[in-house]
Amino acid sequence: MFEDIDDLYQEVILDHCKHPRNFHELPQATCSAQGHNPLCGDQLRLYLRLEGDRIQDISFVGSGCCISKASASLLTEFARGKTRAEVERMFEAVHEMVTTGKVADGVGKLAVFAGVHKYPARVKCAILAWHALKAALRGDQTPVTTESETI
């Protein structure tokens, strides 16, 4: 069915791009953040409903390239039910993975983005939603842009 793991990864990314999960506004959100990648044109808004230190619900809206949309979709699946500390640890693992290709234990489906490191211009696409998530958790209302982040 799949010639190699790269084909499988491409299939997962395309599925999440064409059919993004949790792609809607979240009226009961307790915080949100906006992200923009001017290089590629990716735009998104991430919505979170926190209960204490835990993300009870999460969604996003926006437009952009396939990698950006798939990354946001997979991020929402990962982050639901997680604590701030768990999200922070996963951010570090994902950031390292998309910049070096090194896949850490526990990244699960997020491993589909390991190949992004081969395409430096796409690293910002893959990590944009993660920076927006961190901004939302900080309560930062300033839009996150990949041009102001060291990515």
C-alpha cells in the first residue's frame, strides 16, 4: 500500500489538510491566539477552553498551506485533555523534530512532521500553530508571527 514511511506521512498530512479536525470557532473559549506566517500566507486563530491547568477543548480556524493546516489539526488532537506542562514538553519535542528530523518518544502521530526539516521554508508552516498555542496559554493577545519568532 505505502512504498515507505514518507508515503504514509504524506497521506496523514493530506488527510488532515483536506479534512482538518476541530476546525471551527469555539464560542466557550477562555483564551485564544492568532498566528500568521507572512512567508507562506498561513493565518490561523486557535481557541482553547481551559479548566484550571488543563485544556478541556481546543479548535482552530484559518487558511494556509497543507502543512500548516495539518499541523494545527494534529495539534488540536494532541492538546485536548493535556496540561500546560505536557503541552510545553511536546512543543519542545515538535520544535526539535521539525528543525532536525529527530523524533522523540511519545510524539505519536505528530511524527509525520519529521520530514519537514528537509524543507527549511516549511518549518515555520509546521510550527506556527504551536507558537499560537503557547501564546494562548500565556494570555498573549498580540498576534504571533513567524517573522518575529526564532524558529
